[in-house]
Amino acid sequence: MNFETKLALAAFGVLGCAIIALVFAGINFFSVKKKPEGTDTMKAIALKIRKGAMAYLKRQYKTVGVFFAVMFVILLVLAFTGMLTPYVPFAFLTGGFFSGLSGFIGMKIATYANSRTAEGARQGLNKGLKIAFSSGTVMGLTVVGLGLLDISIWFILLKFVFRLPSETDIMSAMLTFGMGASSMALFARVGGGIFTKAADVGADLVGKVEAGIPEDDPRNPACIADNVGDNVGDVAGMGADLYESYVGSVISCGALATSAGLGFKGVLVPMLIAAIGILASIVGTFFVSTKEGASQKQLLGSLRRGTYISSILSAIGAAVLIFTLLPDNSNVFWAVISGLAAGVLIGFFTEYYTSDSYNPTKKLSASSETGSATIIIDGIALGMLSTAIPVIIIGISIIVSFFTAGGNGSFESGLYGVGLSAVGMLSTLGITLATDAYGPVADNAGGIAEMSGLPGEVRNRTDALDSLGNTTAATGKGFAIGSAALTALALIVSYTDKIPADKLNLVITNPAVLIGLFIGAMLPFLFSAMTMQAVGRAAQKIVVEVRRQFREIKGLMDGKADADYETCVDICTKSSLKEMILPAALGIVSPIVVGLVLGCNGVVGMLAGALVSGFVLAIMMANSGGAWDNAKKYIEAGNFGGKGSENHKAAVVGDTVGDPFKDTSGPSVNILIKLLSMVSIVFASVVVAYGGLGLF
């Protein structure tokens, strides 16, 4: 069997694993749909949420479609002028399409699973957990299945159909569909994040604090919009986000393999590790279960059991693969292990800082004794404090992966190791994302239980699942942010590989590099400010509307009249679609403008500055927001005065501040730092030809 045949078999093996993931996701999808949906009231509420989410996504995709059409034409023009290969515009479209499709399928199953999870919780905690986790499994395996499907099909087409001459040409073309995936992810995360947090903040401030009614009370006009937001932001947006992280890590690592001179074997290794991770994730899903009355630590343990088993299986598979394909570079196996370990450790410490099972969040809850100001101060401090350990973990992972891959002898081989560590971190994304996507489903289930008037014990079970979901969501964001740092580093190297050596002068004292560093460090803050202000403006409209309905709809507060839910959903939809344009444009336009003004050296500085500040800022915001949310839930569980107390009101204010931190700005920053790199790579030839204004 010649090498070409072996290469084809390996590529089709990767494609086969992608199909297995999608088939298993389909089986879980229809298994969840077969579960009973509950009472007529539960079905009616779930239908409203489903319709609202679908209406939003349709309008979002129409808006984003215009952007993709314009970008396609621009890339086509660049291809005709010889600055890009003719495959780039089409790769850009497929990247965006599959990223959006991942979010759409995830949202579809989440809106089917919410009422079924509530009905399952009527029968027991484990039943509710199983249904919610099964829906999360659909999301997780859809993301990795579609990601690997896109990667493997493009590889097969470019190598065996279009017959590109070298692995360098193939990976150069494949890198560009990462730009499509990143663009779609940013629109989905920002738009969905603005929608969900505007509704959440508005519903909490007027409903809980002013009117003193429970969360998800049917009298609150924003409660349906809040539940719709959980799906369009925390599910559809997150799916597009992690799809982009996943494919970005694999293709950037493949590109680094070509720089290291490892040939097609080196390119295939990250793809095959991802394929092994899919199979390991599927096995891990069978080990997730719990018992009735389980504590938060026991619930977390049940989910961790599945992820740990998947990680062990993935590590074993990676060892066999690397020792077979790269016997002369077998030490790169430890780079994969360092990524896996870094992901697990970041997940653990994220859990430590955000779960109410540990002291940091318990102490944050106690700070509510002196009002909302102190809980906000302590929450911000907690988030800042929580950045230290992940930075150290990523630093150690880079050192280990660089030197075990041979970085002391070959700089390019060391960087390939860094790329593999990112792939290792995300190799078990199928199950990691399942534990993350499960959270919004549990949150929706609690809302449906409240609005349907189910017994208090059901709401207690869904609250336990929801609190767990806040922690797993924070952990998922930690994975995404950690992998973003490693992937963005690999993409910066891929960018420098596209620039002629005589054009590069990356000395820190080079004015172009220095100015670029300052601009890059500023961009995540500017981006976060824009997205948080967008949430604030949209939330103000919801607050005004909810107050109007409480004031003008007679009998609403007595439960004798129905709230106008549709108006709140419509306000959130229009606001989020309008407000998402400028932040997304910032990520796309900045590299081009910086490149034209400062040249390619300025672009490298910008990418480095954005990576460093964006990584730390994203961790800080995600962990502050997660801790505020769980501090509120810890009080609602009967601690420090319980629901309705002054402590509770202070915690609700803290939670509303944290909402855009953890669900809008924080998770969007990790997309921003990769999108900056992807756009820079695509437009590298333009910057080389026309950048620098003749000065740099």
C-alpha cells in the first residue's frame, strides 16, 4: 500500500468519525424528542420559547447573510487578482455555514428538551439530569461532527480532487474557512448575548427587585424573552463559538506542521486526534448519572466522571497514534497531554472560583450583608484574582509543549507542539460542550416549572440542575478561552509564515510593533465596552416596557390578566440585531486598517497585544459573572436570609452586573482574538503589497 493510499484512508477515517458523531447526535436528538413534554401549560410555554428563538435566528441569519455575501465578493475579487487562491471565498462560506448550523441544531434540541427536562424533574433528579445532558450531547457532538466534517471534506477535495501540489498550499487554503467560522461565531455570540442579557437584566430588575415576584413568574412580561435568550445566546451563540474554537485549533496546528517540515503525517495528526476525541467523548457520555438528593459536589462529580473518562481514553488513543505516525517525533505526545491536563485544570479552578460549593462564592454571598456595592466590588476582585492560575497553567502548558516537541532544536517543531496542546485541550469537546450546553436547558426547565405552577420540589430539582449548569457553563468558557490563547498563538505564527522574511522586524522597539501592541491591548476593552453598553441600552428598553405593562395592564399583578410577552421578545430581537453590527465590524476592520497604516509588523504587534489582554480580560469577566450568579442562587437556597431578603436584592443587582460579563462580553472576547488573526492571515498579501504608508 503506497503512501497516497494510506493518506486517503486516514482522511476518510476522519470523515467517518465525523459521521459517527453526527449519527450519535441524531439518535440522542430523537431520543429526547420521544420523552413526555408534560402538561398542556408546559407544552404551550415551551412552544412560545421555541417560536421566539426560531424567529430571532431567522432574522439574525438574514442580517449575517448580507455580510457574508459582501465578504464573498471581496474575497472573490482578491482571488481574481491573484492575491488569494480561488478556493478561499468558498472555504470562507462553508466555515460560516457550518458554524451557524452548529448553533441552529443546538438551539433546536434545547427548545425541545426544556419542557421535557422539567417533566423529567417531576419524576426525579437523575431523570431531569439525563434528559438535559442528552440534549447537551446533541449539541456537543454536532459541533465536533460538523467541524471535522468540514475539515475532512476540504482536505479530501484539495488533496485528491483538485490535486494541490503540497501540504503547504492545502493548509493555506483551509486556514481561510476559519475566518468564516470566526465571523459567524462573533455575530452569533454578540447578538445572542445582547438578546439574552437584555431580557435577563430587565426581567430581574423590575420583576425581582421592584415587584418582588419570583424569577420566571408568568406575570413578568420579560420571562419568555429571558427563556428565549437562554437558547439564542447560551446555546446557539455558544455552539457557533466553540465550533470556531475547535476547527481553528485543528487547522492552525496543521498549518504549523507544514512549517515544521512534518509533511502530511504532521498535518493528519491533529485531525486524527480530534477523531479519537469524538469516539472517547461518545464513550464518556454513558457514565453520566446521579442519585436523588445529590449535592452540588455530587452532581458536578457525575459530569466530571464522564469528562475524565473521555480524557483518559483520548490520551491513550493519541499515544498510539503519535507513536505510529511520528515515531521520530513521538515526544509531541506530551504536548497533547499538556493540553489535556491544562484543560482539566482550568476547568477545576474555574469551578473552584464560581461554584457555591467552594469558599470564594460563599464569601461573595456573605458580602451581600452590606449591600449591592460590596458584592459588586468583591465580585470584580474575585474575577481579577481568578486570572492568575489559568495564566500560569497556560504558561506551563506552552513551555512543556514547546520543549517536548523539540523546540530547543527546532523552533518550528516547538510551535507545532504548542498547536497540538490546543488540539489536546479541545479533543474531548464533544462531552465538554455537552456539560456546558446542558446548563441553559436546565435553566429553561426551571422557568417552565415556575410558570406552569409545578410543585416546589420540582423547582428545587431544576434549581439544583441550573446551579450546576452555571458552573459547567463557566468551565466551558474556561476551556474556550484557554484554547483560544493557544490557537491564537499558533495563528500568529501562521501569519508570520505568510510574510516575506525581509519584511519582518519584530523587535519590541520597532515603532510599528510597539504601536500595534498598544492598539491590540486596547481592542478587547473597546470591544467589551461596546457590547456591555449594547446590553445596557437594550435592557433599558425592556425595563421601560415591563414597567409599562405592570402599570397599564389591569389585573396583571393579580394573575387575572396575561402579560404581552411578544413585545418584549420583539424588542430584544430588534435591539440585539442592531447592536451586534459595530462590535463585529471592529473585529473585522481593525486588522486591515492597522495593516494598511502600520504594515505587517504592526499587525503582529496588534495580534500579540490583543491575545495577552483579551485572554486575561475574558477569564476575569467569565468568572466574576459566574460567581455573582451562583452567589445569588446560594442565597436563594435559604442562606443569608433567602429569597426576598435585602441580601437577596443585593445579590440580584450583582447578578445583573455579571450577566453581560459572563454571557456577552467575556465569551465574545476569545472569538475576537482569533478573528483578528484569521482576518490578518486572509488579507496578508494585501498588507504586504500596500501596507505601512511607506513609513513602516
